[in-house]
Amino acid sequence: MAEPFVTEPFVAGLRTPAVPLLVPAPAGAPTWTLRVQAAEAWDAVKVVCPPEASVQAVKAVAMAALYPADTVAADVVVKLHGAEVREESQGVAVAGARDGSTFFLALRRRRPVR
């Protein structure tokens, strides 16, 4: 069987750092590569996680890389396919994501520009 030319989803390579962020997975478990984008920073990261990883875990890893340390997690909304993920304790697969999906992070209340 020939090796595939593409080892990760296409969207994971768009304006993301080469080194992905990792959500811990059991040894030998399948992993997905997700793209997490921050609205305010216009920046994105790759997150490698198991399909059972919670949306909250993915959000925490991405927020550490994309937002200032004083940003409160409750103030950040996670969106998938344009809709808010209201139950962040559910797994990314249960939330409707697939390998290569993009999660969008945005502040719940926009801050005024001064």
C-alpha cells in the first residue's frame, strides 16, 4: 500500500506554526489535527488531539498560545460551523467536528478600540 501524500488535513497548514499544540491522548489512540483560530489576534494554531478530547481542553491549549495570560476562559466563545459550542465538556467529535475542522475563538463581548 502506498504512503499518502498528505499526512494532515489541508486547513491545518494554512497560516499555522509548524509545531502543533498537543492535547494528551492515550498511547496508540487515533488523533485528529484541528485548526483553532482567534478572531481578535487574526492568528491560528494547529491542535492535535484525540476525537474524545473535550472542546474545553482544546480551547485551553489554544488560548494559552493565542490570548494574553489575563484572559478569562469564560469570556471566550468557541464556535464550530458558525454556531457556538455551548457544552464545552463534550468531546470534539460529539460537538460535530471532524479531522481537519476549524474552531473559532472570539471574546464574548467585544472590547472597544481606543
